[in-house]
Amino acid sequence: MICAVVTCTEDLQQAQQADLVELRLDLINTHQTSPKELLTYCKKTVIATVREQSEGGAFAGTKDQKIKLYKEAIAAGATYIDIEYRQFESYKRDLASCVPPQVKVILSFHNLRETAEDEIFEVRANMEDLKPDIIKIVTQANSVNDNLLMFWLLKNPAVPTIAFCMGEKGVISRILCTAYGSPFTYAAVNEKNVTAGQITVSDLQQVYHSNTLTHATKVYAVVGKDVTNSCSPVLHNAAYRATGMDAVYLPINSDDLGDFIYFTQQFRMEGFNITAPFKRDLIDAGNIVSKDAESIGAINTVKIQEGKLICTNTDAVGVQKALGAIGGKTVLIIGAGGAARAAAYAVTQNGGKVIITNKTMEKAEAVAKKFEGKVCHLENLPAYDIMINATPVGSDDVSIPLKEEQILPGTKVMDMIYHPKTTPLLTAASAKGCETINGLPMLLHQAVASFIWWTGKEEEREVIETAMRASLHDAP
């Protein structure tokens, strides 16, 4: 189940789409709207929470004021009250006698700094001894592997347990915790009030379909240093639904590829896409690498079989299909990383010629040599038919990888960035009459190729591509 976290009265109506609602009475202005009024409006099961500042909340009142809020919520019909573990003795003394049997107690623990293994297992044991109705343990994820501890907490608990990690690296446990035993997970009502790593109710329902996930659901992912805004989950999850697969595709942020590889060894995964800055890191790591990936010198798609990583590259297919006819064209590629290498491979394999430019000329020369191309300095660009930006410059919606006067009128300009959909480069190119292509067509076609490579569903290519293409209309 999904619990919508309500932090202001404006979100009450939209929160009704969730299975239950948490009223954060420490954040809602209860002087203007009383707990009784709030609960009267809610048509869902309600959790009443008054989180103190030391626990990451906003309540700064007295103990008596806090008790008063809880009592008003109970009297108005709250099904659950959330009590902080560190405040349990005060709860027993001042509130327990006022809680009727039908009102359930969630005993919660938060560590806003880290996920410490010894601490959380000791805390869980202590909380179980206190015999609440539900235990809630939430910690800050500083590594993707912190999520593993949350999944271990959910194995055969003595008391029903909610456990997940906060932060960008904790997204995987927020989405999967209910599949592994949590009674429910928590979600933001909308994008306006999302905190780092939090998912909205609509995304949990419409992208991840979290209420349908089980321990048997196959797990795929995209991993990179910052994949928070990746559209890949939207594409792949739409295709799983269209093909009837019991699978989910997740965004996993990691600063360390080694940490993530350890995660895959401890957690059952079917495969993953890999993006910046890790596309070249698996080439020389003793893995099984396809001929295309070997030729490109970069990997974007990995299948896990019997503990082995089988690697390939579908980015080149994405570039070729996004650009269309390349034969006989001179293509200027800005960048020298894994994405640039895939673009150079696509161009040369389809009869085009490449020119590579990059801030670091040594890297540009290495790519040009590999694909029998030329190099040039960014300040002195030669004539070209097609330009490809294969760098992240422009993802801030401000920067542009070259001077506007260097864009040749009437040429084709592709920016691999798709968030924002129209970058400053594409805006400037469009103003010069250029045909412009953002990163979404490439993303779509490499995703279709990855999906089929993982699943073998070549016969459903049309269904897969149609579902993915339709999902892009809802992409951010």
C-alpha cells in the first residue's frame, strides 16, 4: 500500500488517490485547520504524526502541545499514531492511557545521517520488546548497499515492520519495501513537496505499479551517478506492462560502481543499464563483452546470468535510428566519453565520417584514432553536416557546448540530453534553421534494443516500441 504524506492543507484532496494518508501535524498549520477538520476531510485511513525537529520534523512546541495534537487526532478518528522511539517513555507516561484499542501505534526511528548496521538491528530488537503495532525504521542511504540492510530487516520480523532508506541512494528500498514485507511505503503527494529520494504517489502507482510488486518480481535498473531524472524507468516499466511481464525497472544512484556490483551480488537482479560516468568501467574487468561493446569501448547494457556480467552496447543503435541516413555525412561529435564513442561507432558503421572535439584533446585524439576520424579544437570547427552533443553540457538548461555562431545554418543538430527536452543548443540551432533532435529518440531506440536483448522478446518488438513511445508523452 502507498501512504501519501500530507504537509499542507492544499494537498489533502490530491492525497486521496493513495491507500492511506499521513497527516504531518508538525508541518500543517493546525492553528488554521484543526486535526478534527483535517480528518473530517480525509476519506482514507489516517496516520497522525507530530515529528520533532531532532527527528527531522518541524514541531518546536511543548510536550503538552504535542500530546494535545495527538489526542485531538485520536478523538477525530485517526487509525494510527506515529510515536518516535526516543520519545516512547514520555508516550507511555502521558498518552498511552488515552489511546483506545482500535488506534494502532507506529513506533518510528529515524537516522538522518547514515545507515549503521549495529544500530538498526539493536534498535529493532528494542522496539520489538516494546510491542507496538508496527515498527518503522528509516535511515539515510550513503551507499546503494544500505538498502540491503533494509531488506534484511524485513525478513521474518517479530512485529510488522516498515523499513526503507532516505536520500537519492535510497529510492530502491522506497519502491520495493512493500514487495519485501512492509505494510506500506510513504510517498509525496506531488512534485512540489518531494524531498531527496522521495517518490510521488502517482509515480509509484503509474510508473512502478508498486502495489503489484512481489518478492518474485524481476528487477532491472539504470545505474549512474545521477539518474534521478532518467526517463528509462518510464519506458521500461510501460513495456513490462504491455508484454505482461512481472518486472520492474528502477533508478539507482551510485557514486561507486564497485558498490553497485556488490549490490548485484547480494540482491537478485536480472540486468541493468549503465550510464555516466561508468560506461567504460566494465570493459576491462574480466566480464563477457559483446563484439559491438568491445569495438565501441563502452557498455550501456548488462545481463546477469549465474553471477556473471554479460555486457553489450545498444547506444549505437539508438544513435543510428535517431539520426536516420548517415552515409557520406561528416559528423562533428562534441565529447569523448562512452556516449561519444557509441555515436562515432554508429556513424562509421553506417558510412559516415567523424570529427571529434573535446575539452581534453588527448581524449579526443584517442576516440578519433579508434574510429579513423579527425580531431579539431572547439574554437576552430571545420564544416560538418551533422553535429552531436555527447556531453552533459546543457543539462542545466543554461549552458551551451559551443558558441552560437559556430552552429552552421541548415545542418542537423542532435543533443543526447533529454532533460530538458529543448536544451540551449537546440534552441540556438532551431533559430538558425537547423533540424534538431533531442535525446529522447536515441533513448527510446536503445531502450527497445536493451529490452529485447534482456528478454528475448523479438516477436513483440512492435508492442514494446509502441508502449515505450506512448510513455514518452508522460515523461518529465
